[in-house]
Amino acid sequence: MGINGTNGISPSLSSFGTGAAGNGSGNEAQIRSLEKKLTQLQDEKKKAVAAKDQKKVEKLEKKIQEVKKQIEELKRRQKKEEEEGEYAPDGKMVKTPGAGDAVDEYA
């Protein structure tokens, strides 16, 4: 059982909320958290390899792959959000796509 009372696998990607504003700052925090978890799993795997515990190595490799997929999905989502709008350093959207880009023609 993991520290947070789960089986040690990071929450599924579907549980990551983007928030009402859909800003990228939440994704960044989740990515950092998952990268930290990935490092821990890789360290644990090294110990399992040294201990020649093949079952544990295989189990950890599956977890590592799951975390890598989650990181990639969050990065992909973050990139998409950045392309769709502009954000201030605090993660709040300052320009919605297309806003202010149109020119009114009344002449």
C-alpha cells in the first residue's frame, strides 16, 4: 500500500481536473508530481534488480510505463491549451483564442 493509502499507482488520468478555467498551471503541478513519482519508481526498480526480484521488477516496470503515459498525456494537453489561448505567468488566461483578432468593418 502506498503512502496515500492506495496501491501506489498514481491517480488515473481521468481524475486530473483541468479546473473551470482550464489553465495550464494545474497540469504543470501534476507533471512535476508524476515526474517525482517516476523517479521514485525507477529507484525502487533499481533496488529490485539488484535484489534479483524479477516479479517486483516487472510490476514496477508496468507502473513506470503508466506514469510515463500520464506525463505524456498531461504534456500534450498542456501544449494544446497553450496553443488555444495565452496565459499569464500565474496560469490565468489573458487572451482567449480569436478574441480581439477580428476587425469590424462598418465603412
